[in-house]
Amino acid sequence: MLENLKALKSYKVFEIFKKMNEIPRGSGNEKAISDWLVTYAQDRGLEVIQDNALNVIIKKPATKGYENSPGVVIQGHMDMVCEKNKGTEHDFEKDPIKFIVEGDKLRADGTTLGADNGIAVAYGLAILDEETAEHPEIELLFTTEEETGMDGALALNPDNIKGNMLINIDSEEEGTLLVSCAGGVRQVIELDGKKENVQGKGIKIEIRGLKGGHSGMDINKERGNSNKLICRILDELRKEMEVRIHNINGGSKMNAIPRECDCTVVVNENNFDKAVEIINEYHEIFKKELSASDSGIQVSFENVEVTDAFTKESSNEIIDMLLMIPNGIQSMSMQIAGLVESSTNIGVCISEDNKISFVSAIRSSLESRKWEIAKRGDALCNLLGASVEYQSAYPAWQYKADSKLRDRMVSVYEDMYGNKPLISAIHAGLECGLFGGKFGERMDMISFGPNLHDVHTPNEWVEISSVDRGWDYLLGVLKSLK
């Protein structure tokens, strides 16, 4: 599959990336990939540390002439978001990711590719084998569970890292150097419902065809959120008839804009035709509303047999929660044009037995705004008698006015490409925010990366030529740090 890439300078990067993707590495399931990284280092006689959180640190000595240069940390996370299309047969616990090369595009077959952030890991490992590379002492820092709350970075012992410059390779736009990012927190709301035996017509409503995307990077693209959309159908149904929810299953990751949602409801047989009319009507409404962002949206239904459902009161509480829970952009930055300052994404809505869970990713460049959004969820829970828990909070990465690493990376970029890179901030969360707290002022940090598209979705793909240029750029930066 990679035969056509052999002429690339970065071919080794793609080879390593392919080997990585033969090993399951969904967030929380990184033991195998972490052990593989340890073995990779040991086979080359390099010092390696694996901590209790399964983070891996690999140390490579400076090359000749760089012995007295400040050390540099190359950092990425080993875990990936595991998403697949409905109907795709793939077990993320054991199946390798299938690569498809189409011209300058590398993608997977109906699943996420894992270029976020496997490309960073592959870059780092390729440097270990690059005999012509010139560089100071290198520490490769590969963390775990970044996608679900940055737990690996939270657990990192800063005493294990010696370098004072950190290059994070978790950005997704070539030619952009990131110097600041949003902080975030996972909000988990749980609502206890009551079920009872029912009679009536069962209808399974399905939403498909949305693009989804990264809940930070893509939140400004106004893409449809399947959980919010299906709620609008449910709300319209209850205006016309009594509607009972049997179950609901929307989204699977709090940090991915949900693309699909299934909800089975029960209505009186006399209201069945009216319910179908409303469902079809909203198919047309959504097609019109989302014609620019999600033209492929499909709303469909099928008849199903249902014998129990949530009570009328519990069903209304589920609909009320979905209607009122914050979602989307909450504020824009007044300092950086076009930058989303605060947002939230209701990424998961799922019922299991009598419990309904609503999981959101809240992000903001301002700590106070992050918790202000959270407090709205608190108030909503008080109104509806639900419980709320906050998990894996991480801080924003604040801009540093004086950065020698940034100046050097800008200079190298200009020398290589004849123009300046864009210096920017990002609404997504990067581990640099946590590292800032752990390492303090001693750590000079920046983030870059090749062009990645549609991450956190089965449409994810990486631009091959951009990876190749990024490899050249990384080697050029390391060479300049003498």
C-alpha cells in the first residue's frame, strides 16, 4: 500500500506509522503500543522510561558538535480517537487500521486514520534512525489518553524531562505555528429515568450523513450535531402527541461532533401517520439548514416492536435536557480575529437501562469562561434533578512573549520556503497547557504539524506531501538548534 511513497524523504515516517496502526491504540487501550515503543528504543540501545500512566520517554544523545546545545523535547500522544461508519466492520481492540493511498491523500477504510497524533510519534521514531540528522540531545515524549482528558500529561513526572525546549507536533495545518491553546473540561451529566410497559407504535428515528469533526478545531464550521438535531424532532413530536422515548444513542466521543444518532420512540397508533409526517418534514428542514455544512444529512425511520419506554415525565426530561444543554460557540476572542474563545460540544447522549448520560467537552481560552459554561450545566441539573461531574480539567496554554524557539522556527521556515509562517492560537486543547503548569517558565514551547483533515471522523485523511515537507522542516529546525 505504501509502495508509491518510497521515493519520499519521509518514507520511514510512513513505514513507522503503518506499523503503529497495526497495534490497537484507542484512548485507554495504550498498553500494547506503549510496550512497543519501549521495545523500539531498547532495540536501539537507547535510554527509555515508561511510567505508571504508560507515557514513554526515549532519550537520544546529541550528535557531534551539538553536545553543549540545549536539549529539545519532541512531543506527541500515542492514543487515537476510534470512530467508524455505521456498517463498517472493524474492531478497534484488535483490528489494524487499513490504509488507502489516493494520490496525495492517505486515509483509512471507513474508520479514523489515527494521524492525530500517530504522525507525531512516527516523526519522533524516524529521527532515532536518521543517521544524517544533526541535533542536540533529544527526548521523545509520547503521552497517553490525550483524547479523553490528557491523563498521561497530567500524570507526567517533570523530573523525567531534562530539555528546556518542547516541540509539540499535534497541530493540523502546515505553515502555522501555534503558541497558545484553549483549556477544557469534560462535563458528565446523568439523569435517572423511570420506565414502564407501554402499548403503541414503535418508531426508530435515525440521523446519518453528517460530517462531524473535531469539537475544537471544527466547532466554527457550524456542522450539525446529531444529538441536538434529533432533539428538535422529539420536541416537535411531543407538541402534537404524547411521545415516549424507549432509548437514545447519539455520538461516542465527547470531543467529536456527533455524526449519528438513533432514538426509538413510542406513539399512539392513531398518531403514527402524523409522527411520520413530522419526521419527513424535519428531514427537509435539516437539508435546507445544513445545505452548506452537511448536505449529505439523512433523517429516516423504521417501524420496530417496543414493549417498554420511559414515562411521559422522564421522556420530557430527556428532551428538555437536550434542548437546553449548551452547545456550539459560546464566545469569540476580542484579541485574535476569528478565534473561538469558548465553546461546548454535547458529544454523547446515551441511555442504558434507566440512566441517560449527556457528555460534553467544554473549552475556553479563559479559565473563568470555561467554568461559567459549566455552571449553566449545574443550573440545568438542579432544574431537572440530574447529577453532574467534571473530569480531566486542563488549563489553557498562555502566549509567551519571549520565545527563542519560536524565533528560530520562524527563521528556519523563512529560509526554507521564502515566507513567514502564521503565528496563531488554537481553540482545541493541546498538552502544552498542562506542560506549562508542570515545567513553568523553564520550558519554551511551540506546536506545528502537517495538513490533517476531518480528524476525529472516519473521513480523516493526511496530506502526504505535507508530511514530507514537515519532515524536512523538523530536521532543519533541529539542525539550527546548535
